[in-house]
Amino acid sequence: MAALSACAGSGGSPTPASSGTTLITFALDWTPNTNHTGLYVAINKGYFAAAGLDVQVLPYSQSSTDTLINSGAADFGISFQNTATFAAAAGVANTSVMSVLQHDATAIGVLASRKDITSPKDLDGKTFGTAGPSATFPTEAADAIRNAGGTGNFSRVTLGTSAYEALYAGKVDFTSAFKTWEGTDATLRGTPMKFFNLHDYGVPDQYSVIIEGNREWITGHPDVTRKFVQALQKGYQYAAAEPDAAAKILIDANPGIFADDQLVYKSQEELSASYLKDADGQVGTQTADQWKQLADFLYKAALLADESGKPLSKPLDTTALFTNEYLAGK
């Protein structure tokens, strides 16, 4: 791994695997879940192998994937448009080579049984239970509440993973929930949520999940990057077209990880129906507008800071933060 890190960080040659294929290391953002299904499909179906690649999935760690990729500890990995934007402002030189989710799957979640909450404006004065510190969601939620006619004032408590249990028990009024995972899980538990999508209330939409690589490494190895991206894209395209078969591949590749296989199947079906594909039915595509709009929103909210922690003095240039160049058909 030390040799790989030095190669990747310096823009050197890709590391050859023992089989004669090219080794690619891939960092996960969390334990395996349906945001990662296309990766496991590409491994299982032999898409990477057919491209001459040996893709090794690194164990999840507490380090951010943005940092791991930027340092060369991983060649590619899972990130998010908002965290990638924060990292870029602080000097991280990564590039998103494809999107996984076309839209923001994180929404304001409240219990479906709350008849007194029918709009974000009804959250004024209520309690937000959060699983952990977030630089963006409280600002986004407050903006959505104001755009819905409220003041945007609410209290906040950090509860870790028990935030969802607190919501189910009625101890907090709303939370940030990934609709295709926590939302699906809540329904299976018998405590369904209803959601207010932030982009329905004036907050820019975003690519919830993206695939990032080190910019220098990508530029130095366009052929390997293209092979990797297109094989991975094929995996996610399969997951979009065959959600049940793809879900089974994810489950079989990670025995003992999932407490409820039904959650995996239901989540994958929701992703296939509403999140993985663009308007033309393709996976992986990104637009300049979506990257710029989110960065401008974060800049105006004074949330973006440089590597010294000083707020940016001008909007972030997002043109190098993503590319469609390596996708099939581009």
C-alpha cells in the first residue's frame, strides 16, 4: 500500500497487479449499502476484469474519502457533491468522474403521523434531531423553511444514530434522512416518514453520491481512468435496469452486513426508479449548472473556507470539480 500511495500521489504509473491486470483501489464512504451496488455488480459481472482491472475495495475507515483520494491512499472512491465542494474550497484537488445519484436523496423527514406538520414552515420552533454534525443540512433546512413561509428558527440536538429512534418515539420533530435508506427502513419498521425535498423549496439540487478520483492521477492516466469509469458505469446501469438482481449481488458480496435483506431490495428499487438515471435514462452524467448552483449557495451562506479556515472571498470555480469525459458515449 505504501508503494501505491506514492504512485498515486505523484501521478506515477498505475500499480500492476500480480495477474498482469492494473490494480485500482477504491474507498467506500460507509459500510456497504445500495449507494455502492453498481460497484459490486461490476466486480461480480466481470466488467472490471474484462477491462484489465483488479479493483480492490478498501475497508471503510473514519478518514474522509476526499482526503484519502487526494493523498493517494486510494485511487477512486465514493463521495458527495457537497463534501467534495467543501474539500475543493480547502485545496483538495479531486475530480468527480461520474455521479451515482442524480438528485439529492437527503430530505427533511418527519413522522407520517404528524398531522400538524404539512409544510416546512410548520417546523418553526420545532426540534431537529441530527445523527451528527453537519455543515450544510441545518442551513439548507432553514432556507427551505423560510422559502415555505416560515422564519427558519428551530432548535437542534445531536443524538448520533439514535436520532431516528428519537424521531420514531416522538422525542424530536424532524431529522435529515436519506430517503432511500432511513426512509425505507422507517416504513419497514411500521413508523413511516413523510418528506420535504429541499430542492422543492429553493435549495439547489445536488448529486448525493459521486465517484471521485485524484485529478493529477486521472490526467496522467486517461486510458485506465476511462476503462475504470466505463466498467463502473456499466455496473450502475445494470443496477438501474435490474434492481432485484443487483440487490442480491450486493447482499451476496457482503454476508452478514444487512440485518434485513428486504431493506436492500426496497432501497434498490427506489434508487432505480427515481435516482440513478438522468432524463435520458443514462447513469453517471453531471452538469455544470448543478455543480455551480450548489457551490454558489454554500458560498453565499458563508460555509466555504480555504485550507486555513478563512471564508472564501469569491465564489468557487467548479469547472474542474467534475467531468463527463470518461463516460461511455462521451
